[in-house]
Amino acid sequence: MPSADPIDLETANFLLSATGRAATKALSKADLSEAQTLTLLTELRRQFPANQAGALLTLARLRQRAVAKFPFAEQLFLTAEALEQATAWPIAEHRTAWLDRYAPPGRILDLGCGIGGDTLALAQRRPVIAFEQDSVRLRFAQANAKTLGLEKQIEFRQADWTELLTSGQLPTAAAAYADPSRRAAGKRIFSLYQMQPPLPTLLQLQRQIPAVAVKVMPGVQDTELPEHCGVEFISHAGVCKEAILWFGELAVQPRWASIHTAAGWQSINASGKRPPLGLLQPGQFLHEPDPAVIRAGAFDELCQRLAAFLFNAEIAYLVSPSLTLDPLVQTFLIQEVHPFSLKVLNQRLQALGIREVELKKRGFPVEPEELRKRLTLPSRGRAGVVIFTQQADEQPGHPHRPAAHIMLICERVSQNGSKGNDYRSGSRGAGSNLG
């Protein structure tokens, strides 16, 4: 569908010209902070018309923002909306590797290529036909492909691929990748049937090209998932960024999570089996799963990896009696467990000398930061973590215990196993046992 990017084709062509490229490169060395906007525009307008000056400054700033997504951001041509929608490069490469591994030999269709982020990743492995309706985005995608030396791998077409599908003119291919629009009138869309194009159109595509990948929202509703697709939840930089619906030969497994970590990609399947339940006690280690693991529901598999269990079947926290480090979780040593009480919390923070406190919650009715202003912290001391959560209403050995809000006073454990108290030698800390 047409974009809402406030730049016309004439201005885009200026940015792509030798003059525009040189001016943008020169701007990259300047202070591009908002405080410098008037100074920068005043200087640029001495050389260029107002619309070109504004476009140059916008592109320079977009390239700075794009560093979080692309390792070659300083070379790209971007629009604000297209950059916001673009896939981070590690995810694009991860998805392309899966497509290349499981799709039949042959070219891939990129249906709605935008500025070409996914197209570039696909073209590193396969020939690509990339479709885009918007003239500016198409020109930028072509320029980005040429910048990376991939222009011979990609055939760009300005067309509405859904119309070609309906008329029977969509090219044949080994596989197709679609990234439907998930915004309407500036608001996020949460249904597969409200995306553009909607799910029925994508299923029509899949009947013509069996191997299809569709990027959708990470909060996709399970009730809307087609029965014959696999779904992968993808996390990058600690955030569940997206889900991918895999069809045909690409649906190798029904449901899983993939997480980009410092050590590379980690994946875990989700069988849907019920994870084990157990008692929560001081001295245990609490594990907070990556958001993609939570969305996939891979709790039983993660419990097996960590020799852990859930203390509440409705809360996505795992606990284990011994320490097992894993890149799919953040880990905390539980020092104390108490029923929720601000008075008790302030007393314990003072007694434990916790001056810097990180607040977290699951299954708790109040936002932790609302409580921060009511905390009384010592003037000197160490860092700590307080986790507000909910004890299960039924637990092994205590089937009739009512649900209760609780607070866990913890220390964060780093991925090398180090933190605060010497828990590895058996120091467990004091605290009430709610088991």
C-alpha cells in the first residue's frame, strides 16, 4: 500500500545525486542533535532550497538511528516510516538462512520490499524479485542494492502484487516472503485479518507458492493462526520483535522461539506440555525467560534445560535449587521472600544495605515505578532487585492456600555466574519460607 513518507520523488532523486550524497556525507560529521536543528538548517539553506535542506538533515539523522538495525547504516537511503518498519539486519539474515535452507531451489519473491532491508539479505543467498508500490521507497531500495553490490541479484518491480496474484500474473518462484502493513491511520493492528494485505490474501498466495514466510506482529493471537503453519517468535536486543508464519516446506516445526544473543542465535521448541510446579523458597534461583520464549510458551523445555520449575502456573518465572546459566533467561538469586508490604520492604532494604534497587513485576497489580517514590533507601550500600509477583493459589502440599501478592528480594546474577554474595559456596541469605 502507498506510504505516508513526506518526501517526493524529485527530492529523493536529489538525495541520490552526487551533490546530495556529498552533502549527506558531510552532515554525518556534524552534531545532529535536536538542539542544533536551526543552526544546521540555516547553514544548509544557504546552499539548497528548503525542501532539500530538510531532506538532507532528515536522512543524516535517519542514518544515525539506523545504526541500531543495520551495520552499514551510513550508506543507506531511508525514509522515517520505512526505517521504523524495517527488520533489524541480524533478524533479516536469520530469516533468510531459514528460507534458503528449506525452500526449493530457485528465486524468491519479496512482496513489499520497502527500502530493501529484507531484500538485501535475501539477495545474498538467492535471486530475488522485489515488489514495491511506492516510488520513493523503490528508488531507495534500488540505490541500497547497488551500494552493497547486489543489484544484479534483484529485479525490482513497481506494482501491487496482490493485483497480480488475483489476475494470475504473479511470477512463479521457489518461495515468497511477505511483510504486511500492521498499522492503519497511525495505530497498530493486532489482527491478521486487518493487516494489509489480510490473512485470506496471504493464504491465497500460499496456494500458488507453497513455501511462504509472513512477518506478523509478535502479539499474534493463537486463535487466528492457520492450522497448517509453523510460528516462530523472534527476539533481538531483549525484545520480542516479531513473529513469522512459515508455510509449506518452511514449516519444519509447529512453534518455537529464536533469540539473538551475544553468542549468536539460540532456538527452543515449544511442545505445549505443562511445566513442573514446585515450592518457592529463599536461596533458590529465579529465571526470567526472554520475551520470545514466553510468547512461544516453551516453559517445559526451558524447565528441562535449567532443572527448574514454575511456582505459579500462570506466572512466567522459573525457579531452580541450583544455578544453571543460560542465554535465554535473566537469573536472580532469591535472598528473601515476603508477603507484599511496603513497610517490611523498606525495613529489609535498610537492613540489607540496598541503595540502588531494580524493580520488576509479573502478576502484580501496581506498576513498580509507582512504588519507587515510596521507598526509603539507605544513603550508602549495594545494588539489589525486588520482584513483585503472585504466589499460586494451590501448591504441592498446600492445595487450599489462597493466592497472595509477594515480594522477592534478590541479586542479579551475570552470565559468568558472578554477583554479590558468594552463593556458589552456599551462602543463601535469610528470609521467610512461603512454602
